[in-house]
Amino acid sequence: MKRYALPVAGLLVLVLGGAHYWWHTGTSDTTVSSYGTLLAAEAQDGTAIDRSLVEEMALGSEDAPLTVIEYASSTCPHCRTFHEETFKEFKANYIDTGKVRFVFREVYFDRYGLWAGLVARCGGSERFFGIMDMIFARQAEWTSAGSDVGVGENLARIGRAAGLTGEEIEACMRDRDLARAMVAVYKENAEEHGIRSTPSFIIDGDLVTGAMSYEDFSALLDARLDD
């Protein structure tokens, strides 16, 4: 089943109080029912959301003839399938050869996806894709911890395996300004491209959905590169 991008209930508490609050208390707040309410916090607390904090994560030459944008959630099984079964060959044959500029944009179905994004971005652009690979590879493990604390600890374990220190991970998970900016940027990008499910791809401006095989994905790319 595809995962559909819906408003994230309870995310306001995380963004205003910091991921540390969720991590260590396991408290769940379901009072927030829309991103509109979430982003209204900008006016409520008088603090502007600094969208420049969210670095665009991309691979490949900026001069590549074709740009592919992937919208994915770290908690989406179909996104994991694409990255485990298709992405490596796609990267070798299209990104590394200069044919495609690849942009990865996160979708947040839930607070766990946002936490994963904070951990992945903790390593900066140089480590981001490596950490995301680990997050996808261990998805079944870290998402099934059974509690907020367990999920947080599992993600921290992945971060440490990627070479981050405990202090670095803690600081990243406490960064409410970055968390708010990530949600705001996600919302704007998803609205711009009409993203309703993951994985979704913007290929040469066209929306394509679903975790495709390498053969099907490469056929779409070749058709546009040959034009």
C-alpha cells in the first residue's frame, strides 16, 4: 500500500518543544490537525521560520541535462524498496555519469520521519545520503521499537554507527528551529508539485509515482534524455 501524505497530528509540540521532549517523555499530543495550525506557531511565538536552515540535498552535476527530484519518507516501505533495489544502479548509470542531477526531498508522515530527517541532516551534506541509506536499510528495526523512546534510541544508534557522536545527535534532535524549517519547506515543496504519496518523482517537470524497478525507471529517464 502506498503511504499518503496527510497532516501530522501532534507535530506542533515537537517543533515548539524540541524533539528532546518527544524522545524522553514519550508524550503524544493529537491536538494539531493541520500543517496550517503548525505553521501558525510562527506568528504565535513571534519567531520567524528560517527556511534557509534546510539545505537541499542533491547528488550529481548541476549541469546535468536532466533533473530528478524524489519525494520520500523514511518510514515508507515502498521508498525503502526503491532505495534498496533501484537506486544503486540508477546512481551508477545516471548520476555518476553526469546524465542526471538527483535531488532528495523528505516527506513527513509522522514525527518519526521528522526525527530520522534530523539525524540524517546531523551529518551535513557529506554524510546525509550514507545515513539515509542506513535509515532505509534498518527501517523495519528502528520503526518497530514500540515506543517513542525506543525509536529515538534506535535512530541515535544509527547516527553513532555513521560516525556521529552522542552529543552531536542530541544537539540535532533538540534543534527546534531546524525542525520547524524542515516542516515548512516540506509543505511548500509538496504543495508546489502536488505530492500525495511516496515515493513520488518529478522527472523533467512531470510527476511520476511508485517504487519502480530499475528497468522501468531507466526507461523513463532514457525517453527524456533522448528527446
